[in-house]
Amino acid sequence: MRAVLLGLLVAPSAFAEPVITPTLSEQDVKKLNAGEILIREFTPTGGKGVGSLSIGVVEATSDEVNAIISNCTLFWQFMPRVKKSWVKEDPSAGTICHVELTMPFPLPDLWSDSTHDIREEPKGSHYRGWKMVRGSYHRNDGSWTIVPWGDGSKCVVVYSVDSDPKMAVPDALIRIGQVTSLPEVITRIRQRVVTLRAAEQVSEA
């Protein structure tokens, strides 16, 4: 079956983290065009924790979606499980995005301070990687990659996470929880687009 390679290759990162470049089959493309969300797993760093990504089409331009995922201070308004988020300056690390997550009982809540690697790729594509500086994880790194889709009025969003939370829970259970919650990330982005557009129409009325 012929495969389609998403244009996700990026310049070398200061964090030296590999960039995931998913290859899409024709069937994958059909599913994405039908509104489905693809979930894939990969081996996490060191074989511990979870490594997974979600891929979905959002009916908005790549620039519009990039503006949403770039605003750390508003993550708490739409990202799954995020109860608090803000930006702060760190004397040693620079600009930090602080995020706190609410976890289901009896799991402990999680938090992280992360630095970001932000790049604009050719033809309106965007890459935003993050790497944890400190937090309640052994490791919590990941990225957003946003690529124009079709005529450019839509985009493909790839959300990747390589995480190892400090929990007394088997990795297998953490992976199950991560994979089952991943589609909600794309769904929330879609909903955020609708919410912001509606607010803009009201303000212009």
C-alpha cells in the first residue's frame, strides 16, 4: 500500500530529541478526512513510562491552531485534566510553562515546569516541542506539530508525549490511561477553535 509521509521533519533541536515523523497509509488519510483520530504508540525513552501520539485533522488553518497551542496561560481553559497553567521566568532555564494536572482518584495530581523549542516549518507548518525542567515526573517531554492539510483551510495536528510520571502504578496501566485519553486532546482543540470563533463573531456584532 502506498504511504504518505507527513512533512514533519525539522531542523536539529537544541534538546536533541528525535522528531516523530508518522507515515500515513491511504487508509489513514481516509480516516483523517472522515474526522477520525489516529492513535499510535512508540517505545518511550529508556523503555520506561509511555510513548504515544495522536493525529487528527482540525478545520482551521495551521496558524490558527498554532496560536491556540502556543498560549500556555490558557491551557487550563481547554486542555484535558489541566487545572492550572501559567508562564514564568526562571533565572537558569528562561521562560517556563507551568502546568498542573488533576488525576483520577487514587492517583496523585501531577505538575511540570517545561521549556519550549518553537520553530516554524516551511509552508505554514509549526513545531512546538517541550522538555521538562522539573516536576512530578521522571520525564515529561513531547511536541505539537501542525501541518497544513488539503487546500490549507484545514490542518493536521500531531500531539506526541514521552512521559514517565512518578507513580506507584505499573507502566502498562499508565499506557492504557494515556492511550484512552489521547483522542480528547484533538477533540478539545477542535472545540477550542469553535469557541474562539464564536466569541470573535459576538465581539464583531
